[in-house]
Amino acid sequence: MATMASSTILSSFLSTLSLSPSSHLLTKHFKPISLFSSSKPLTPSLSPFTTKSNPNSDNIDTSFFENLNPEEEFVFDPPSPPENYIQPPYFDEGPEESEDDIAAAYEELYGPAYSGITVLGNDVYCMDSKFKKGSAFGVKKKEKVKDGFEERVVQVRRVTKVVKGGKQLHFRAIVVVGDKNGQVGVGVGKAKEVLAAVQKSAINARRNIVAVPMTKYKTFPHRSEANYGAAKVMLRPASPGTGVIAGGAVRIVLEMAGVENALGKQLRSKNALNNARATVSAVLQMRQFDEVARERGIPKEELWK
């Protein structure tokens, strides 16, 4: 009966294909199949995902699961606490932290503040940049120093050093730092990368801070000239409203020092580093009227007579 049903299904399928069931090609490949009876039992084949039995499974102790009923509800019964046990308070039930405690914890994590105030007694006037964790892999990234000084790059040059194996390429950076309130410094640094060279020169400039004498009109008290190497710089005071009339490294040094009215001139070499250091040397030669009157032992008003 099952064989007749399968033959009928095959004949209807062949009729849809416009082929006769007596075709030798079809009879060669298609044979009636019994769908409901089989002489051999079906045995599932092992797939690649079939787990094989563990040869050491007999040595596993399963006595705990013999008396366990999976349908039975499990009741959690924790052990009772011991005597004189005091439960610790929750994190939000403790006393409120003061501002000093919060500042001390913040300073312990991120280092001393650059505002001049410290709770743990750390040095707030350190010259190097702070280190801060930049990622979860422990990479430390340098942060800009927040000590009130501004930085300005004067020049970045590529320099080479001839060694036995060839030439070594480096970058030299000249940086001027100042607070625009009478303090300025010039620094130079070399490194294999531009950013590292700028950071080195900024640290070097902070170590060479000098005070610039100025009057209440933000100008120099008197004229001054100085040499550094082959460079020679001339500085002159100016009346209010004149501005800074200078060029090159001289102008950058005067602007970072906070000078608003002055005249400057590079007389010889045009080298940026030598002119910047010559400007600092000319500034160091200047003195205030109070200092001169104190050295002479006369009142300040006598200087103009």
C-alpha cells in the first residue's frame, strides 16, 4: 500500500515535468522508496558535535545527586551569625566627608595641585609636567603644566649629528615661557620627536626664569644693550600707546614678559636663539630707580635733579 502511494506521488511529479515515467533515464535513477516500512533499523550517525562518553566517568562521585529531586523547591537557609556580631554600616550611612578629606584624597590620586595649595604637604612648584594615566593599559600621558606660565614656540629646526654609523636626526626647539607680568625664560631642547623637544625646552625655560624691571606704563626704566655670541640687541623704553616695535625672537620675549610699550632692534646676527638670550641679558642689566637710589643713599626724587 505504501509502495503504491509513493509510486503515485512520483508519477504526478514526473507529469508536471512533462516526462514519461517509462523514460530509461528516470527509471535508472529514480526507484520507488518505501516511506513507512524498512528492513533495516535507522541508526543515527555521529555528527561532529556529538559528545563522546568520558572513559574516566566511572571514577566521578555522583552520590550527592542520587537523592536530589529536581522538581523539589530549594529553600535558601543561610547560617546564623555568631554572637556579638555587629553588621557594618552601609557606604551612605557613615559621616559626611569634609572638604579637606576630599581634597586630600584627590591629591593622593592625581598629585599636588598647581594652584599653590596642598593638603598633604607636597611640592606645588614642581617644574616637570604631571603624569596621568591615559588608558586602561597603564600608558602614562604628560599633561600641560598649570603654573601660570604661557608657552610660545620660537623655532623648531631639524639637526643632524654625524656618528660612526651615519647620521642621527633630531629636532631642536626654542620655547619662551612667561606670565606676562614681569617674568620670562628662554629654553632649548633636543629630541627625536618635535613634541618631546618642545616639552624639554619648556622645562628648560622654566628653570631659567628672570624678572623684567618695568615701570607703571609697562615699559623699561632705561635703555640697554647686550651681546650674546654674534647677536646684539638694543632695547629702548617707549611712551604709552606705542606698543612693542620689535621683530623675531626679541618681540616674543618682550610680549611673554608683559612689556606693552618698548622698542627693540636686532643689530647683528639673525639667529633666533642668540637674539632671545641677548634680550634676556639686556633685561638683566636694567635696574629700577629704587635700587639705584638705595645704592647711592639718596632719595629717589634726587635722581631727576
